[in-house]
Amino acid sequence: MIRGTTKSVAMAFDGSAAYTSGEYLLIEAPEIAFELLKKAEQRQRMREAVFQVTGRAYKLGPYRPPASKESAAADPLEDLLRRAEEAGIPTQVEE
């Protein structure tokens, strides 16, 4: 899908999977791939590639597998953080 745009982005997303959720395209890929998308130019290239393939303009976000009910109940803050990230809300974790 993105091989013709930028080799570094194409390599980072090689073997990834994507799922749609409303206006979002949620991508399951290594964290390094999302580090690349923090750069506006790379993010725009990815959106253009997605549009060429799907014909739709999606917002991009990371796919996080749904947490089991047990783990979500065990740590509701982790669940909130996950849902915020999926919605594209900038988050920061301080330790």
C-alpha cells in the first residue's frame, strides 16, 4: 500500500493490519511505526496512501486489542488511557 511513498514508513508498517472504526483507521503495528507518524509529512503520506486504496479519508490511530473484562476491571485507568489513545486524544504517562 505505501511502498511507493517512503521506504522507512513502508518497512515500519510491513506485516501490519488495519481495522476501521467509524472515521478511524486503526492500525496494528509495532510502536516504531507510530513514532514515524508523529511527523506531519509522514502522517500525510500515510493518509494519502490509505485514500488511494480505500477512496476514503480516515483519521489514523493505533489498534489496541480489546482488554478482557477482567483486566479492564483490574485497572480502569489503563482502560481509560487505551480508549483515549484509540480516539486520537494525545496522552502522556508520567511515572
